[in-house]
Amino acid sequence: MSAVLIDGRQYAADLSARLADEVEELACTGERPGLATVVVGNSYPAHAYERRVRRLAERVGCHYVCEALPGAAAEADALAVVGKLGADPRISGILILRPLPAQVSEASLYRALDPIKDIESVHPISAGLLALGRPRYVPSTPASVFHLLDRYLTESGRDPAQTYRQSNLVVVGRSANVGKPALMLAMDRGATVVSCDEHSHAAGLLFEHTTQADILIVAAGVAGLIRGKHVKQGVIAVDVGINAIKDGDTGKVRLVGDIDTEDVAGRAEAITPVPGGVGPITDVWLLRNTVAAARLAQGIGAAFPSTEGLQLPVIC
Ligand code: NAD
């Protein structure tokens, strides 16, 4: 392996230290940020994520509530929970965990969110602001991708703004939560952006584009989709995918990304590992957005310096 492995855990630890200070600073004004998660059903990844977020929220001193509904819950019950959390003054930010069961429409739950508490920017108003380049909250996963890229580029002696403007940036995956907001952030940075999804793959176009990428962001949820032969020499590759794979011999489950790390590392300049890349930063960023939401609710305004580029709260 010759590529630099970008250490997301270290970046997350640095952010998390600042997060604790931000929570403490807010506590001086009498405000305690509150995060609520909504989980419907028994999805293992959703509950695993919920536990991680709960631990972090408690560690940094946020109020935390998880509303867990059974997998057979009616959409009306889920909507009632979102409405209740929207009216609860102790809750600053709400995260609706995926996947949801078929009878509960993701779009309906997102529409029921109070936009001020919509820390993942999934309500149509929030998504519109993001598309216009004026997000109230930058969704945690794409925010983490660009935080990681900005920091890696800076530490390797480059100007991130100039690098993006001179880069072909390819995003694989086009979900409303990860792929599309990552595209918006890449366009805001002036990169030359290409978006691919499963249809690009089926049409035989996917690898034509990935091999042109100077910066490659992969969020498809397909283990080992991208191999060494699918990337350009010197690519900076960010692996968002998290896939649970059962070892045929031991029966043990391990997590792998969408990128074949070993194979791609032979050609890449830098690559993010799974686990330990984007994931740990995402958890912290969710809490940062919760703090930002608590500040907005108090009318305090932006929680973080605008020079960071990623956090641009606006009131509409
Ligand atoms: P999703 O299922 O909602 O969307 C997947 C996208 O990938 C779709 O646009 C689909 O068309 C595309 N896709 C599927 N198969 C493809 C293929 N063969 N070739 C090209 N594109 C393909 O998933 P999501 O919520 O966007 O998550 C994607 C991955 O990222 C998952 O593995 C998820 O677990 C992971 N994830 C990680 C984090 C993190 O913090 N690291 C956060 C959220 C999601």
C-alpha cells in the first residue's frame, strides 16, 4: 500500500474537543443543546448509529432522546412523534434514521420536520437552501467528506479552494442524504463535477468517469465497487460506504467500504479507510449541527467561524 491513509478518527477527536467547548460556552447562556433521534424498526445499522450518537451526545453534555417505534408502526404514529419533538423546547435538532419500513414515507417524515430543527437539511426548504448554496445546516456526512478533504489538502501543502477549482470531482451515489448534497458542496467549491449512480453503472459509464477523477467520493453502499483499475493514478479517494460483510470462514461480521482499499491504495495519493475515515467525523458533525440549531433557536446566530466554509447558518 503506498497511499496516505487519511485518519478520520484523529480529525474527529480534534472536532470533538472543540464541540465540548462549544456546548460549555452555550451552557453559560443557560442553553443546553438537545438532540432527538427517531428510529422505526430493528435495522442493525440504524440502531448501531443511534448508540454511537447517544454516547457522544452524553459525553459532550447534550440533552438526548431516542424515539424508537416498532417496525409495524403506522406512518401517522411516526408523524406524531416528529410533531411532538418539533414542539419540545428541550430539543434543538432532530435526526430521522434510515432505513424506514415501507409503510412510512421518508418524504412525509421529512416534510413534518420543523426546518429550524432539521439538522440534516432534508426538509424541502432546507434542501432548497442547500441547493442554492445557502444551507442552514450542512448535512453531517457530506460536511464530513469536505472537512476531511479540506484538512488533508491543507496539511499536504495545498490551497483547498484552488485545488477544487482545478479538479475533476466524481461523486458515485446520488441519494438525497449523501450523494446529492455532496454534489452541491462540490459545485459550490468550483470543482468540475460528475454524478454517477446505479444507472451509470448499468449503462457501462461508471468507470469511464471514475478513471477521470482527481477527487473521487463514493457513496453507493456496494462493497468493493471501486477497484484499482477504476481510478486515476494519484487520485484522492473518499470512501463513504459502510457495508457489513460476513467472513465465510470465521462467520464474523466486519465493515468494509465501497472502495477496495488495498487495490486502490496502490494507485491513489490518499484514501480514507473504512472503518475510521468519514464515519467518526459524521457523528461529531451531527452534534455540531445540534449546537448550531440551539444557537439559532436562541437567536445567537452562527456557531462556527464562516472561514470554515462549511457552516453557514441563515434565517429565511
Ligand atoms: P442509498 O441506498 O440511499 O443510495 C445509494 C446510491 O448509490 C443511489 O444513488 C444508487 O443509485 C447508487 N448506487 C447503488 N449501486 C450502485 C452501483 N453499482 N454503481 C453506482 N451507483 C450505485 O445510500 P446512502 O444513504 O446514500 O448511503 C450510501 C453508503 O454510505 C451506504 O453504504 C451507507 O451505509 C453509507 N453511509 C455512510 C455514512 C458515514 O458516515 N460514513 C453516512 C451515511 C451513509
